[in-house]
Amino acid sequence: MSESQRVARRPIRVLPPALASRIAAGEVIERPASVVKELIENAIDAAARSIRLEITEAGFGRIQVIDDGIGIPPDELPLACERHATSKLLDDDLRCIQTLGFRGEALPSIAAVAELTLLSATAESRIGRRLTLRNGTIVRDEPVAHPPGTTVIVKHLFANVPVRLAAAKQKHVEAAQIVQTVRRLAIAAPHIRFTVLLDGRHVLQTSGSGDLVTVMSEVYGLPPESLQSIETVEFAEAKITGVIADPSITRPGRSHLHILVNERWTQPRGVLNTIEAAYRPLLPRGRHPILALALTLPPEQVDVNIHPAKLEVRLHHESQIAKIAAEVIRTTLGRKARTFQLAAAAVTDPLVSHTQVAEDQPSYDNRLVVTPNLPPLHILGQVQHRLILAEGPDGLYLIDQHRAHERVLYERLKAATHDAPDTLVELAEPMILELTPSQAAKLSNWLDALAALGFHCETFGRHTFLLRTTPYLPGVVTEARHAGGFPAVGQRDALIPALLEAIDDVAAEDSESWRDRLSIRLACRTAVRRGQPLDLPGLCALVQALGETSTPAVCPHGSPILLRIDGQALARQFNW
Ligand code: ADP
Ligand code: MG
């Protein structure tokens, strides 16, 4: 085609209505899962207590949604299928939307790309009405007996839109999309009982209990005790609550992070990013938690009208909300020990009381370690010169001595600063750094940065420096006022080599991530080794310091520090 031909101008025309609505429908109805989403949202908006979804052939055969909601009065049924017809906007105010739908586009869009049948009755109407539309026009209309509520049946989806049909993925992919869509809606509406059948097979069932922990356990098939409520935070007019799965249960993608804003499932990217940054150091690389976070905000602070499929919302004060949410998640995750399951299935045995296990034990008062962020632990001893064995109110604890110390040192290194003298130690005898010329050159540029982190170095000859202060590193670098019973268990000799490596590593990147890597490296090198025998004061001091860190369950590399063998698992294994 030549350039002149391509720009050849044709007259402007208004598209015939059927074509125009098929094009418009594409924005709302992309695939079978979009039909499911719109129909279930309508049922939720209609205050249904129970929603039943039956699908055949991944939605290309038949999609049927039955609800027991308020229904549509017979005389309004034809109107429901018209473009921009909605009962959900009382006045013309788009600012305070409290329903999932509000644009009046779903039913006409579905009718443009499929055969749509609606059956509905209200509590007032003694008889219901059935309406079938093909290509957007009514082909069948008759009275029908129907309990209060609505049934919607969609057939021949995309039969008249070959491009959509061609773009459809394999059936199992579309079916998986449908299941994921319903999961999200079910989590966002825990008070509704959902039943889902794919080709006659039950794939999802929730109880409608109204409880977030229950619905998460039903949707994911997890035992409720592997899910933990996160602490509820209220501030200004907002409220944050949620549920998070045990850190040992992770997923490779972010799609199991459910953010509910005023009972609407969404993915506010800013919130996701901030939350991810918070759990990143606590979970293995590339893994994500199973999590539901429910935000309750004044409706005027949520803008839902920004995405065609209403998948995104805009939150006023998003970054503030995200930060608070991230903080509660971090605390919840960081304090939870990974539960070591002796048996594959963790079935609760209500007859075994946790506290009973603790009370029956003889007390070892001089071995009891009480800290803010761990349960009270009786230190029993050391195993294989690498694990600390302790007993808590909810089971036996195994603590990796190296990682525990690493966590303690890492937090000290991150907290140290030259303007808080009590985070620092003035070395009675300075340590000497003998450097190569290039190391010396690098170090000279970083003297101020290092000093700000608590490592105060002075030049001493051409390529030699004196280290005069370091951050307070319990068990590695201490002075009299700190000694407080923390024996020197760590690798003090490793401090200088690790510092030199860190200086070699200085690149032109931002100092915050350099500081983090420096802290991880120093903590790892100087922490007590596995294989080193420790006496009781050493064991107690380590556990004491660990319980005072913010996240005692996970080391700076993201590996577990603690394993818990719970009393129930033992009872089961021993057949008590
Ligand atoms: P919207 O949900 O944006 O209002 P829809 O096209 O999805 O637009 O639905 C149009 C109208 O039909 C709704 O406003 C509602 O009054 C009615 N409606 C649709 N589905 C149901 C249902 N399951 N129960 C009761 N009313 C419904
Ligand atoms: Mg709708």
C-alpha cells in the first residue's frame, strides 16, 4: 500500500448500534472469567447470601449464576439489559460508590457477545419473568416461576466475535482464570456462601461464615491454625485488618496477595510494592505469602472509576496506608516461628492443651528467657553444637545459633549511628587496617560514610588506618558497660576482613543498599559459628538478644531462625 493510499480519507460514519456495542463490550468482557466476575458482582450487589456458579467448557459452553438476592422487578427486567442502565447510582455522584457495579454496562455487554437469559423475581412480585436476548435483542419473554433472586445464563460466548474466540487460551487456562476470579470475590465477601461447579465437578465451596480466616482456609484448603490474623490497626477514619498464612506456606507469584478495599478486591500497585518490600527480607527469595488485607476507608477516599474492568482503585493517602499495612505485616511475619510439622496434615486436637504441656514440666528458672518478641523460653541446652533447644508454652523450639546471632548483629549494625553514642563502642585498643593502595584510596572516600555507621577510622600512615569505634556488637565487640552477661561467642577476628571486602564492594550505587549489604556481610562473618560449643550463659544471652530484635524468626538472608515442634504434633506422634 502506498503512503497516499494509506492516508486516503473516507467519510466519517456513526457505527451501527450492534457493531458499536460489540466493540464497547470488548472493554468489559474480555474472556469467560470477565462474564463470571460481572455476574457475581451483580449478585453481591443484590445482597445475595448464597451464590452458585455452574460452568461448562470453561465458560464457552454455558455460564450460569444463581443468587438469592433482592431480584429485579419484572417490569424493570428489559431495562437491566440496556446500555448505561443501573439501579446503583442514586444521584449523579460518582464520588461515593459503595456497590461493585455502577456503570450499567455488564449485562448489555454480555448480551452483545453471547446469548443472555435472565430469570428473576423479587419478594414482592409473586411471579417472575424470563428474558432471552440474542445479539442484544429480545427473542424470548415470558412469565416464569422463580424464587426471589436472579438466575443468569450465558451461552455461545463470543460466537459472533471470532477474534475473541481466536484469542481465547486453552480451556484449562480459561477455567483457571474463572476459579481465580471467584476465589477473589469469595475472599472479598466472606459472608456469602459460594458454590462453584466446573463441568459438574465441585471446585470451590465456602460457608459464608463472615470470618476472613475461615474463608481463606476454605479457599486455599489450609488448616485454620496455619493462618494468622494480623493485628487490627485503626487510625483517622481508616481500619486495617487481615489474615496471613504461616511463613512456611509461600507462593511463587503475587496473585495470592488479596487487597480488599471496602470489600472490593483490587490490586493497588503502591500498596503491593510497599507490602512486598516489608516481607521481602522475611521470606525466601522469589516467594510471596498468602495474604488478605482488608482496608475500610471512607468511600469518598476511594476512587473506583479509573479502570474499565474496575480492577484498580485509587486511594487517597495510599502511601501512608501502605506503610502502616506493611508494618503490621512485618511484625506479624517476623514474630512467627516456622512450625515444624511432624505429620503431614496438621489436624487440631482440642484435647491437648498447649499450656498443659508447659505446666507439667519442671521449672528451670535460671534458664527462663523472657523477651518482648518471643514467647517465654526455657533453655534446655545445645544440640550438635549448632542448635539451641528450648521449650516454650506452645511446643519445643529449635534455634539456629548462627542465624540467631546474625539477626542480633544485623539489627545493631542497622541501628548504629554516630550521633547516638550508646549504639557505639569506643575500642580500648584500636584495630589496625592495612590496605592495598587501591583499597586505601577507596576507603579515604568513604571515611565519612563509615563513620556515620559507627565505624570511625583515622589515617595512620600511607595505607594504614586505625579503627577507633564500631557499633555495639553483642558477643563480638563489647565494652565494660555493655558486657551485661554476653560472653564473647562471635568472630571478632572476622570484622576487619569483612570490612575490607565491603570496601572493595563499594560501587556507585546508593548508600542505603550498600549499608544493608555491609550489615548483612558483617553480621554473617562475625556471628557465632555452627560447630562452636556454647555454655548456658551463652545460650541464654543469644536467645535473650534474639527476642529483643524486631523479627526474631527470620535471618537477614530470609532463612528461618526458629523451628517449632508443637505439642499437638508430639501428642499425635506418640499416640498420647
Ligand atoms: P451495574 O451493575 O453497573 O448496575 P449491570 O449491567 O451489571 O450494571 O446491571 C444492570 C442492573 O441490573 C443493575 O443495576 C441491577 O439493578 C440489575 N441487576 C443485574 N444483576 C442483578 C442481580 N443478580 N440481582 C438483582 N439485580 C440485578
Ligand atoms: Mg454489574
